[in-house]
Amino acid sequence: MADVTKFGSSDGRLCGELAAALARRVTAQPHGPQQPGAKGAAFYHDSMSAFEATTEVLTKFGLLEPVPRADMPGETWYCLHALTIDANDMPKLLSSSVPQGDGRLFDLLVAFLQVFCHYDYLSDRHAPFSPPAYLLASMSVLARLGYAERIGNEFRWSELIGPAMRAAYVWDENFVSFAETEQAKLDAEATLAWQTIPESIQAAHFSERPLNKLVVAKLLHQCWNGEVWTPPSEKYEITNQFQLADRIIQLANGHRI
């Protein structure tokens, strides 16, 4: 990939790649005949925070405009919004028009992370990951500017992305991934459950292979309260019972988690 500074402001280039990715995503099912990401392709934010943030920030860059409503003249928010430029042209446009250090970049980063970490397949963790192909251009520029680092064919988030991750409610105030924290809690509970499982339950439900996740999940629902095993007459609502069942089955099969 060529040096992005040759194409104008590096922050502007990053803004362009992030904006283009978001524009294609929000118009994936456009309201109208245009193709996703094409000039004029319209969408509605559906009052979802990530898509509202995208609507706001793309409008700040002049990349979106409200579509007039016949029933609500002058309405600029509760209406469709249409792209004013083709997504493919956004990187070049913003690299030449957005100055280095533009404050709108942070808002764009936050919207990008909210949409692609919460709703799509971009990693919300610190471990190396392979982004989906449609986000490779965005990730490459993020790595060029220090928000991520390349490790072979993979990427890993850097500390520079931390404030935006926190603002997007992906990481906490210490830049720890919420998903990793929840995973650690789940793994600890699975280990405790497996290590303390009564012999009678293990003999009755874990002696045959392959193990049935539905059976294990039902067992957890009836006999596990999150800390100890109980007689099956007790009922507990465990929201992660299928995830917990997966982890316990891994342990039962001799796998590390």
C-alpha cells in the first residue's frame, strides 16, 4: 500500500476509508433503486445508537443529506438520509478536504467501531484477528496511522484506539475489552462447574459421546445456580446456559479453555 500522505492529509485519508465503509454498510439495503454505497442511496437510522452516530458524523462531513418527507416538511432527523457522493469517491475527497487533526475523526472512529464491532465481524478484543475482506482497506489505513498493528496477515488493536473503543462502549475505562472480561467470567464458571460436578450427574449425563449441548444446557438450567450444583427440583434462570454448556463440554472432552 502506498504512503497515504501522498494522497493528501493522512487523517483525511483515514476519514475517507472509514466513511466509505460506513456508507456501504448503512445502505446495504437502500431505500430506492440505487446500489449500496452509490450516490443517492438512502437509509433510515432506525433509532439505533450506532446508526444514529453514523448518520450524524457522515452528515458533518457533508456525505449525507436528509430526504424530504411529504408528511413532515422540514424534518431532518426522522427521515431517510441519502449519500451525496459515491462511497468509492470518499477516500480521495476527504484526504484532500479534511485537514490533519480534524476533530471529526474521533467521532467517525467511534461510529465505525460501534457499527462494525457491535453489529458486524470486526474484533472487539486485543488478540490478533483477521478482518472481513470489506474492511481490509480501513484496517490497513488504521494500521498505517498507529491505531492497529499488522502481524503477518492479521491485525491487532493498539492503545491509540483505546479512547474511541471506550466511547463506543467496546472497552472499559481501563481499555479492557468487555467481551474478554465476559469470556473470562464464563470460562471461570465453566471450570468451577466441571470441577465440582457431582459424580452421579457426571455418570448420568456425561458418560456417552458425543455430548448433547441441549441436554447439558437443560441440566445447567435445573441444577446449577452459578456457584454450586443443586437438586434438580430447584429452577434457575441462567442467561448464558448454552455458552456455558459449550465450555463444559469442551472440558468434558479434555480440551483446554
